[in-house]
Amino acid sequence: MSQFEIGPRLQAFLLDHVHALALFFFHYNFVRQHKSLNKLTPAMAAGVADKLWSLEDIAEKIEADRTAPGKRGPYKKRVAA
């Protein structure tokens, strides 16, 4: 095992952590109104977004982008050892 390979549990943990960070950054930039920006979000101040997003909008966007699981193939029969 190479020193750069990680186990499946650590890989799943890191993937969950990356997803949580993505949600945090999206909330910070598109949902949260900042006092220093005169009640605008950073995305609205930069001209990236024209509306104030809500958490429901984020959830709908995630559900819309979710792909349906594909059909599973046939199981392989085990060969007796």
C-alpha cells in the first residue's frame, strides 16, 4: 500500500467533508445577507446572482441534479475453490 492511498472509510469521510464545505460556501455567498454589503449577498454584489436564494432553492437544485441509479447487471456466480 502506497503512502498516498487512503482507506475507503477515510475517503468517504473526506467526500462528506467536501460536500459540507460546498454547502457552507454556497450558503455564505448566495443566501446570507451581509451588513457590510447593504443587505446584499456577495454573489449579488459581484453580479453573479440577481436574486436572494433560500435553503429550499438549494435543496430543489440538489434534487434536480441528482441522477437516477442505473440498472444493475446480473450477479456473477461464485466458482467453488
